[in-house]
Amino acid sequence: MADRYNSPYHHLGNPYPEWVEFYTKQPDRVPQLVGSPKEMRDVMQFLKAKATSMVPPMEDGITVQNLSYPAADGAQIPLRLYTPSGRTNPGPAIVYIHGGGWTLGDLEGEDLSCRSMCLHADCVVVSMDYRLAPEHQFPIGLEDVWAAVTIENAAHILVDVNCLIIGGSSSGGNMAAVLAHRARDRGICLKGQILRIPSVCHIDVYPPNLNLWSMEELKDAPLLSKRSMELFWSYYNPSNPANPDASPLLRESFAGLAPAYVQIAGMDPLRDEGLAYVDKLQQANVQVKLDVYPGFPHAFGYFPELPSARTLERDLLKAIREMIDRET
């Protein structure tokens, strides 16, 4: 087997002192995402509840509505709409897709971040739910989100269709990347795409020439490990792992995609595939802003007491404002 340190980004995986101190003092705060779907959902619930309890609620300046929308097969899918208070005319909007390995997560898990985006970036946020694997395998969740992207133009939710951003974290970032390609192919002009710690390629079909060694190098990383991704992909279960709707890194063309903002964690097994995706965007002359957080694991934003978790959120808000203000 090739040297496990062949990754040109190996240095990004060295644990940052801030993380080492936190993890040493509170190892129980950082469980591993392994096991059955129920076991992993319980872990996600633990992480979500702890993070939510540590952040003051954001109520003022935002109107929140719980709605639903019809999927392609007629199923009703939950949607949560965050609108800046007093908004009467269509404005910028973000369609945001939660993470969780296509298996975990719900609207509550991204509630704080969606409130923050709405309040501090002064935009409508359309938080998407979708049916989860393994009960609903690929491509059901993806198509649920696409149905929402195509119906959310309704005037009653005050969305400016010329200033629409799609984004998500982890597996939500995977879906956002896939749907940015689909939007381009179908003539839908997006203002931008936000890919936070994204998964962009099935681990069984990593292109050998890209040297995506972080999955091996960081196979025992905190929270998300190689085993976690093996389980998540088995639950999502695309029949062809190389299908670009599951592995957008394998798309032939990146030309003409919406401007992208990408966040990568240095101690994340997904690191190298995410950076390879950034390379492909840049090679296609797509505008890209990249923020990398050396020495932090996947989803470290779930630990809001970390100063770097607050930096992660501030960087996101800054990038959104820049994306909205950018001339088309």
C-alpha cells in the first residue's frame, strides 16, 4: 500500500492545540458516529442537544414558519422558512440542506445556523428536510431536495429568484454540489453554492491520480472516521458509486457552475476529496472562496465553546454577504 503520508495536505491533520485541550478535558463530548442508524441518530441527538443548550436563542428579528412541500412522488416533506422580520419584498435566499450522512439529522440540527444566516446576512433561509436512508435510499433524499429547489420560487416566501444560493454541510454539501450541477444543466442560474465540510466522492471510487489519502491517514479521526463513511455510504446505497449524482467529484464538466464557498476541516477524513473538488472548480474558472481549519475534525462546529467554531460561523456569514453583494 502507498505511504499513508502521500497526501500533500498531511500537515493540516496535525491536531490544533485548541482542539487537543478541549478533547483531552472532555472526551465524552466527542462520540464516534458508528453503529446502526438508530445508534448514530442517538449520537446526533446528543450532539445537537448539547450544542443548542450552549447558545442563546435567536428570536428577535426573524420570523420562522414550519411548512411542507410535495416531493415528486407526492410525499409531504417538512421545510422551515426563516424570514427577516419586516421583509415585504422578495430578497436573497439560501436553500440549506442539513448533514448527517444521508441517514441522520433534521431541521432542528441546523436551526441555530439558519437563524444566524437569516439574521446576520439579511436573507431568507429555506431549511430543507428530506427522507433519510436506509429507509429511503439514493436518490430519494436528493430528489426530495431538488423538488424544493424547483418550488421555492413561489412569491409568497419572498425569494428573489435572481439571488438564490444553495448550500449544505457534510452530506448536505454533497447534495448541494450535485444540485448546483443540475441547476446549471437545466438553465437555473444560482447566485452561489455553499459547501461546508462536504462529502463529494464515494470512497469505493476515489480516482487514484488524485491522491485522496486523508481517508486512510485520518481513518480513526474523532467523530467521523473511515468506518463512519463506510456505514453512511452503505445506508445511502447508490447502486453505482461512480454516479455523479452521488459522487460529484467525478463530473466531467465544472464549467459554468455557480460561485462557490467551501469550508474544509484539516483533521477530517473528507479533507482531501473536498480540496480536490475545489481544485476542479478552480481549473474550470469557477469563482471559489476557500477557508481551511487546520487541526480540527469534521463537524467541529457542534462544539460552540470552541473559539474556532465561532470563527467557522463568522467566516460563513462573511462569505454569504460577499456572495449576495457580488455582481452577477
